[in-house]
Amino acid sequence: MTKRQKQRRIRWDLLARPFWMTLGALALLLGIIGAFLPVMPTTPLLLLAAFSFGRSSPRLRAWIVDHPRFGPPVVAWETRRAIARRHKILAASMMGVTFLVSVVLGLPGYVLAIQGVCLGGASLFVLTRPDA
């Protein structure tokens, strides 16, 4: 690696670390809020936080992975791409309720079609993952 490449790398690291730290903190905050609100997904936000902290703060990443409540879903996903059965059922149910609310509200057909395809695909993905 040339001296110029090293200087670029150092400059990039100085910019990237605060970005990843901020993204991780925001994802963690939203994930914690999601633990109490049924409409916000907790696990994907914690996965994003763990990934972001892995790029910026190994100590914070270790805190998430070792946390008794937040750690097991993150570790299950990272090691086996697995989701707990109750979380899969809850996620699919919430997607179904969201679609039903859209139908009851009388959203246009094209919106329902797009929503149905997206929510159906997401549900299929979640439900076909191994159980944690």
C-alpha cells in the first residue's frame, strides 16, 4: 500500500467511524422503542445496530450480542439465519393486520396489490427461515 493510499484510508476511517456509530445508535434506539411498540420491528433494527457497531465500536457490538434480551435473536440470525417461532408468527400476523387495515380503509386497488405483494413476500421470507 502506497503512502497516498494509506492517507486516503485514514481519512475514510475518520469519516466512516462516526457514520457507523451514529447509524448504530439510531438503530439501537429505534430497536429499543420497537421492543415496546408492536408496530416497530425490533430484531432487524438490532441486527443493523450490531452490524454498524461492528464497524465502529467492538465494545458496543459485544454489549448487544451479550445482552440477555437483545443478544439471542442477533446471534441466532448471524449464526444460523434463524428466527424464533413466536417472532415469526408475530411478524406475519402484524403484516396481515396491516393489510386488513388497508382494505378496511378502502385504499386503492393498485396500492393494495403492491402492499399485498410486498407483505406477502416478506411474510414468506420470514416464515421460511429456520426456527431459533
